[in-house]
Amino acid sequence: MTVRAVWRRFILRPWYAGAIVCCCVLVLNLALGLTLGRDSLAATTATAAAPTAGPLTAATDGVLRDRVTRDGWVKVKVDLVQPSTTGAPPDPALLQADLDQAAKDLLFALPPGAYDSLLHVPGSAGLTLRVDAAGLDGLLASPLVAAVAAAGDADMQRIAAGDYHNLGIKSDGSLWAWGYNGYGQLGDGTNTNRWSPVQVLTGVGAVATGAHHTLALKTDGTLWASGSNMNGRLGDGTNTDRWRPIPVSGFGPPSTSPSTPEFVVTSIVPTPNSPTVNGSFSAAVTIQNLGATAATPLILLRHI
């Protein structure tokens, strides 16, 4: 065999060379794709791990500050930082106690008079309240707070329906009414039908309706009525229809006003050796004044 013949054995055919080049290109592409994939995954992970609340929180804080500057107060919903649950599942009772304590600590740390209209369900991580500028600053700076956002309208908690009118109590205790109002049963001061709810009272805990009248029990124990007063059903001593809620006589905490003292007979003791005349006898009647002018019991001698 000649030298030329041996050399030709090691010369690559054109198609061999093309196949090898393709393999090299493929390997390079795979390596490059793997590198880019790792970089993309790292970037995605870093983006997910980075706190996205920065710009969003700044924008939300700006809206809240604008509102409190404009109105003096702003209603907000606060989410508390929840205790860590790593390891064994936490005891629900202990978790609720921790959240309740966190809510108390948060409110205690706010400046005096910086909030009102508090709504907090025991054991929950959220609370709703109205704050002024100092209160808002305290919430935004507190380590106990996870998020602060503008609160929407209070939700409806209780409802009642008459024949042609409806009533609803919101979570803030406000009473709303809508529907037929021919007798003033909505309590808005008119007899105009309302196609959407109008606010009537505040501080209401329960409500009931008749066909054309409304009864509202406030949280202070007073009872209020409006609407048709046929047969004196409103309890105000008249049969006059009422377009606005009026207090019903005899309901609510006892008055302690000096002008309306309350007296109670505490004892009746017959006078010794007193004769009985026509079924009557002489006795000492002890009367106790329970009003604001209460003093020592008054003993009267009367024929009973």
C-alpha cells in the first residue's frame, strides 16, 4: 500500500465533516440554553423573593395620606402580623389569644384620640377603624401591622322586612331603610318611597317591622318607633303617624335626672294599736328615693 493510500484513510469525507460540525453546534446550543435557563430561573426567583410591596405600599400610603389630609380622618382596614407557624401546628386558642393581644398592643401604642369606630372580631387578624393623621402614621410604622388599606363601606349584618319596606343594620350599627314609605315607616323624615337604602339611625342593635311601622332597639337599651300609629302601636301615647323615629315610653335605662326622681315603697308597717276603720288602718310607709336626689328614706304616716 502506498503512502497516499494510507493518508486518504484519515481524510474526512465532506459529509463526515458536516455531521461533526452539526454535532458541535448542537452541543454548544444545549450548553448555552442550559446557562440561559439557569440565569432566567435565578432572576425569576429573585423577583419573586423581592418584596413587591414597596412601590405598591408607597402608592397606597399616598392615597391614605391624601384622604386624611383632605378629610381629617380616614377609615382603614388593618391586617395584623400573624405569629409564625413553623414546626408543629399551633393551638388555635393560643393563636387567637396572640392575635387579640396584638390588637390590644397596637391600639395602646396609638396616640390618645387618634382612632375611633373600632371593629375587631375576637381571634381574627384584621380590624377596621377610623384614624387621623397621627393614627395613620402609627399604623404604618408599627411592627405589628402587615398591611393597611382603605376600608370600604360597612357590611350588612341584620335585615328585616315589612309588607312593602325593608330594613338593614350594618356592622357599624347604622340603620338603613328602603321601599314603601307612605306612613313614614322608613323614618327618614318624609313619606317618599325610597328605591335605594337611606340611613335612619346609628347605634342600633336589633330591628323589627310591622306592615307599616318600624321598631329599632338601640344598643343603649332605648326603643325607637316610626311609621303608622294606628291604635297607638308606636307607644308614644298618641295615634299620630311618625315620619322620624321617636323613643317609646318606658324603655331604656332608668333616668337619674333630679327633675324626674324615681320612688319605691320599701316597707309598710301598721301603727301599733291603731284601730281599723272601714277596712283602713294607720301604717308607717317607707319610701326610698332612687333618683339623683336620693337621700335617707322618707317615712309617712298614712291610712291605707
